[in-house]
Amino acid sequence: MTEPRPEQLDQLAHAARSGTMEANNALWSAVFQLSRWWCLPDGDPPRPRVGVLDGRPFLLAFTSGERARQQAIAWGLAGPEDSVNVIALTPQGVLSMVDSLRGNGVFGIAFDHGITGFFAPLENLLPIYEHVHGLLPDEQPVGGWYATAQGQEFRVELLGSGETVELPGGEQRPSATLDELYAVNLTATLGTAQCALLATIGDRLRLLCSEPDPTVAAWQPVERGIYEAVLPAADVQVVGLRADLPLTPAGPPLILQKVLTPAQTRACFDGRLRHIAGYVTRLDDVLHLRTPNEVIQQLVLRYPGSPFAADAESIAVLRFPLRDGTWRLANTDPAPIPQYFIGPAHVMPMPVGAELQILGRDGNQQVAMRYAGLGTGWRQAT
């Protein structure tokens, strides 16, 4: 399903002024079909801009990056020839921010203010999403599903709405009886590039690659050595599903650690970090590194263009389980601390039980977020 175009959203916003349930359903279904909501930055570090409308603070969101740019110029925040930075947030990321925004006094979210203009109180945003969710195309993995149950890991097929799965050999069981149920990715080629292909909505596919072909897509860096592109499915040649899954009992999971860039940390807090790619270490090898400076120095994270500062007040790390026999890790740097590389051809879906931890300059460590699976996503630690 193709994302609604701006002119279509304008028509839906105009129709919704009639106040009918059907018109409002159509508008908000279209809004939640957008892969990104766009905001103008404010402050340092930049945060989504909040404006006061009718005496109440609103998060100002736009249905396209170009609309955000136009309004920045209209409001005198930029000149007609200036480049305008924008912040792209997923709808799910905004939903995960609702409690924090409301705690800071923000009343609602306003879309395309100054153009068509429609809004919702933040307290209603999640109920609206849940109400129209049945009208939206589900996010599905473009590869397949794995499950773990009673110490074994299997390739499975989802049946119907996903409440039941079929295991190898034809056995069917309720999804609720599984220990874990998660997506795996396909591999694909795009031009000369070998890519990992991740889950998307509708007919758009998200790809990750370490050696992108710039002639066939606009690749955006997501971390050192990893690039991302979103393309129509028709433009991508799918190669095949990972085939190395053992059907033997899994041993105790190996716990790995990945240092997150500031952008990845924000993505985690926004609920958008759903995969693992790049450099990782065994947790046992780095437990003695307790401060940002120790992590940065010992893992050699100061390099040209590095986002890490040696004098940082804190640094975020992802700690997650690697199940026995599931992923093959290649040691890329045997000394002084072995580092391994995940991806880009096989990018790991975020494992259930992954934790985001913040390491402070004083050596204090705090669990900030935990990943509870595709259905629930990231949740703040309590």
C-alpha cells in the first residue's frame, strides 16, 4: 500500500471537518500509514518544536519534510534559499513519547499547522491509533518468523492473524505458548550491493548495506560502515531467507554488548531501534569498562567523524542475548578486546530481553529501556 500523498491528506482533513466518524477514521488511518512524521528542531540538543495554539502547547508535526521546510520559511525560521533541518519520527516513536510529552506539559499534537491544520490531544493519540489500527496494513517481516519454545528454536509460519503458528512437521500451537516469536530478514541485491532486507509496511522495503551502490538508491549512514535505504519492493531483487537455523536445543545465550551512537540511542528511546548491526563484543570481555572514557578508549571509538566524545557525561550500550548456534560471528579485531561484526547481509532482529544501559562518568550503570518483542517494542525500565 502506497503512502498517502499530501493532497490526499488535505482532502481527508477537509472532509474530517464534517465531524463524521467515517471521515475521522479515514484521516487518522492515513496519518498512521505515513512512515514518518516530520518536526522542526528547537533547542540544543535539538528537540521537536512545540508551539502554543489557542493557549495550549502542541507538538508541531508535518506530513512531509517539504511541508515542514515550507512552514519554517513562512514562520521566519529560515530564508527561502536556506537549507532546513527537520526531525523525522515514526508514528510508533511518537506514541512512545506521549507520557514524556504530557509530563512536560504538552497538550496535543497538531499536523500541518498553517496549511490544513488538524490536531488531537495527546491523551487521545494512542486510543485513536488502537481504534484505526484494524484499518491499517500490518507491519510484517519480509522474510519469515522464528520461535523459541522449551529450549528449542524453530522456523515457523504464522497462521491467520498470528494467534497460531505452524512448526516444522506441521505441528500447530498457540503463539501464547511460545517463549519468543520474532522476525528474520531476507537478503537482497540492489545494483552491486548485497543487502539485508528488513520488515516494512505495505510495498516499501528497508535495506541495510555496508557497501552501497550509490547509482541505484539514496543511502543514509546509520552508523560506521552501515547504510540504510527505503525503496519500493518492485525495485529490489530478493535473494533468499537465512537457512542456517539449527533444530537442536539451544544452549545458554551468550550475552553481547554493542555501543550505541547518540542517534541510535534516540532511536531506542523513540521505539524505532528494531535490529542490531555493526560491531559488538562479548559482555564478559567488557564488564570492566564502566565509564564512557574507558569504553571509548578501549574499543577505539575515536575515529574520523566519530560521534563519541572522550569527555562525554554518559554513553549508552545495548546488552542482548545471542542464542547458541543461531548467528555466526566473525572476529574482526583480536586485540586488545575481541570485536565482532553483525551484518550487513544478515542483520539481527532485536532479541527479546535486550536492554539499553546508560554508563555514567562516575561509573554508575542504569538500565533505561527493555525490549519486549515486536508486538510490545521498547519499554522504559521500572
